[in-house]
Amino acid sequence: MTATASTMPALGTKAPDFQLPDTEGKMVKLSDFDDSLTLLVIFMCNHCPFVKHIIDPLVELVRQYQKKGVAVVGINSNDIKNYPDDSPELMAALAKEKRFTFPYLYDQTQQVAKTYKAACTPDFFLFDADRKLFYRGQMDDSRPGNDIPITGEDLTDALEVLLAGKKPPQLQKPSMGCNIKWKKGNEPDYF
């Protein structure tokens, strides 16, 4: 299983705007989260083994931090023509099955993934109250088949530091996962 690493954009980068439909067709935009202290943007999908590996602990981690004022949004940017498991209908089914407490959005044009420089699933981007990038990287060291327990420690540490008003963690390891499934001819320059 080949893994793609996240691009690790510069800390302090402003969160790019977005307006995308959720699994019920309601449009969700960046400004909907203006009242939140922090925003965690997760590029994810249904079929990726790396996402499947962490989905249950991730959903639980998200629930815990939403109680502390962290806003969370999941975004699927995959080409559904070639990866039908990632279709909006199946996104809705997954969100219901796993009882997502966050909007799961569909980026049909893949433009949002490009503006965030998202490269893999899962790919995590944590923004502070000013919507400046505070953390980008992995959830933890666990990967499918490496027998390392899923702890969420890297992402949890970043969330705790941010909520405590401290500086971003020095060590930020890239997330690893399946590459975003770009539509033919729509691949970004960093792919």
C-alpha cells in the first residue's frame, strides 16, 4: 500500500474560504464557523484504508473536542466517477453509520482541496481563532498494518496546546494516506 504524505503548508497560512454541500445538500461555508475558537478541517473519504483504520477513534476524538469549542468539518474531494464508494450518497450513509457530529462536505470540483494543498486522506489542518494554520500533520503514528496503537496523540497534543493559548508544536509530522483521487487532467502542481 503506497502512502502519500501531506504537503505541510506554512504555519500561519490563512484558512482558504469554501462553500460546499453537506450530505443533506445544505451549503456549508467557512464563515459558518466564525464563532468557534478553532477549526479542524479534515480531508477524508469513504474508501481509503488509512481513513477506515482511524475513523472510529477519530469520530470519538472529534466529539470530545467539539465539547471544548473546536469546530470540525470533513471534506471529500475524490473523483467519484472512478471511486464510486466516495459518492455523496455513500458519504451520507457513512456519516449516519458512524454518527458524525460534524458536517461531511463534498468538493466536486476539487478546488477546495487545491486551495488547502491537501494531498492525502486523511489530511488534517487545524486553524486558530484568527483562522491561521496552527497544525498540519498526522493524527498519530498508527497506520494500517504497522501494529502501532491508535492514540490520536499528535492531533490531541496540537489541540490541547492551541486551546491553552500556547505556541504551535515544534514537531509536526506529515499525515500519510491514500492520495486524493484527482480527476484526470485536474491534478494540482504539487501532485
